Amino acid sequence: MSFGENLRQARRIAGLPQDELAAALDVSRQAVSKWEMDQTCPDVNNLIKLCGLLHVSADELLGTGTGPAPAEGAGGPAAPVPAPDSGALKGAAQLNFMKRVFTMGCVLAAAGAVLAVAGLTGLGISFRKRKNKPNA
């Protein structure tokens, strides 16, 4: 199944209408609808929130799991399903955060440079005014 089909199924099982899920994620209902129709995909942060709200793993939503576990019966109890490895998601979220921090650092450095130039220009103007004034 596609991501949109998996999302729709998980949302219905959780008993959440699209508008309530959208409000919990702070997105529009139309965004959730587009996700369910496979027109767009949520960003990594919203994907992590979706997993928590719908009580499913990212593998289940993305459809990247290994498939259903074998049924009990023939060979005894089914093997336990290992916990999904969310290292890739955490790594992507951390990379996104680091990019934002880097961008903010660049913006602050540029603002500091502008303020420094403005301050030095102001000092230069006031120094010239003092230099040109005759002493009393």
C-alpha cells in the first residue's frame, strides 16, 4: 500500500477525522487530505508527530516494513517483530535542525557585520565633525 493509504487506514483506526489530525499537527485539513491522496508528503517533523498520534511506526506508514508476521499455528508462535529502527528519521530531523541553526548563525553574523559597519561609519562622521570644529 502507498503512504497515503497507510495514513488513511491508521487515522481511521485511531478514530481521528482529518480536521482533528490537522489541528493536532498544526496544518490544514487540505494538507492531510493531500497526504492521503499521495499528492504531497509531510515533512520529517510531521511524520514523527503522525507516528506518535496514530500509534504506528514510520515503517508502517511508509510501507517499508518487511510485511506481516507469520501467523501462529504451523510453526508455533510468531517471532516477535523487532522495534523499527528510527535512526534514519532521527538523523534526518537532526540534520534539518543543524541546517536551521547554521542558517540562523549566518543571519546573525551578517546582522552583526551590518551593525558594526553602521557603528564605525557613525564614529567616523562624529570624528570628522570634531576635527573640523575650531577650538575655543
